[in-house]
Amino acid sequence: MEKDERQALKAKIIEMIAKYEHDVKETEKMTEPVKPENSLGRISRMDAINNKSVMEASLRNKISKLNKLRLALQKIDDPGFGTCARCKKNIQSGRLMFMPESTKCVKCAS
Ligand SMILES: [Zn+2]
């Protein structure tokens, strides 16, 4: 991986981490316990509980992505970063920009 490319990717990862950190915080707010005494009534309360489980699943996904991005940021200066774990060829830079946590090239991941 070229030095410039690595720098650009590093900036991109930092930007993505900031975005996901913000997202996680916002989603956490939406997963607060549903109050038993809800003035909205029973149906709305069931809706609120359904929404809450959707939000919790979404929160787990976001936290997992955030952890992968942080790991990618730690590894970005390693000589092997950007090399496919399977075929050892360079991972396409477009793919890395989109999914910096990729450890395999498009061919090997599919
Ligand atoms: Zn590969």
C-alpha cells in the first residue's frame, strides 16, 4: 500500500470512527427502558418495546463495526495491512475505503 493511500485511509477511518461513536450514542438513547406507565396506551407501549429491540440489534451492529474500525486503525501502520489474509495480494483500495476493516480481497471474501 502506498504511503499516500495509507494516509488517506487513516483519515477516513478516523472520520468513520467519529461518525459511529456519535451513532452509537444516539442509538443508546433510543434503547432506554420503556416505562411501564406509558401515557400513550398499551398498543403504543408494545410498539415502543418492538422499536427498542430493533434499536438494540442496530446498536450491537454499530458497536461491532466501531470495534472493527478501531482495530483497523491500530493495524494500519503494519506492513501487512491492506494485504489479503488468504491470497496475500493487495486488497483493492476502493474496498478498503468503503470497509477499512476488510482483511480479505473481494475475490476471497465472496
Ligand atoms: Zn484474496
